[in-house]
Amino acid sequence: MFRIGHGYDVHKLVEERKLILGGIEIPHTHGLLGHSDADVLIHAVMDAMLGALALGDIGHLFPDTDEKYKGADSMKLFEEVCRVCREKGYEIGNIDATVIAQAPKLAPHIEKMRENIARVAGCDVSQISVKATTEEKLGFTGEKLGISAHSVALMKRI
Ligand code: ZN
């Protein structure tokens, strides 16, 4: 009836890239580097969903050697992951995700991210939890070298 999965992702912060989190562009001096738009939150969420169904990870589904995914909108990839899960007979029960970033402040953007994710997944916003924290200036997130994200996904049979 239910299956649970976990996802984790990290991207490096660099100059002259847009910062995209949860499908929205957040004004900041730096952005995340990656083959796609490097939306670390959505990547962790997708890995949690795929993990729940033992379908591997997003690197398996969308190889970064494939030019098709260069600069890809991660929300489009997320839409595809939702489709694949439905095809396997599962949809999101609920998602709980945490973004770890020293800067910028993410609190003002959290609701928009939740709405975005729920809209694409075709579920209620109450099923999608996004939280943000810092690591108290410790480690690579604390030193603003990168942003990481964790997610768990509970998938339920349709
Ligand atoms: Zn990623």
C-alpha cells in the first residue's frame, strides 16, 4: 500500500548562475552549478520518489551525458517522475524535504515552492512540506560553497 524513499543531493554555488529552488528563481549573488538548472530541492524530491519504488535515481532516468537535459527545467523532469510513478501505480502520499543553505534566506519563498511542487504533482499543498535550515556556518553549506537537500517521500498505491 505504501512505500518510503529517501533522496539527497548537493550542488556547488558559483557566480553567474541563477539560483533555482523548488522551481522558482531566488534573487542571490550566486547560483547552483549543474548540467540541468541544478534545482537541488527538486532533485532530492525526485530521488526520494524513485527510491521509494526502487527505480534507481534521476541520474539513471535522465543521464547528464545526454545533451537533451542540458539546462533542463527540473520541474519538467519532476513532471516526468510523477508520470513514471503513476505508471507503476503510485502517487505521492506526502513529501518532507529540507534545504540546507547558509544564504540566502529561504523562508519567504517556501510557500511558493510548496505550491509549485503540489501543482506539478497534482496533489494538495498539505502533502508537500519544504523546510530550510543552515548548518551554523559549518562545513560546505556553512561556508556557502554549496547547497544540499534531503527529502523523504511516502508513495501510496493509486
Ligand atoms: Zn542534482
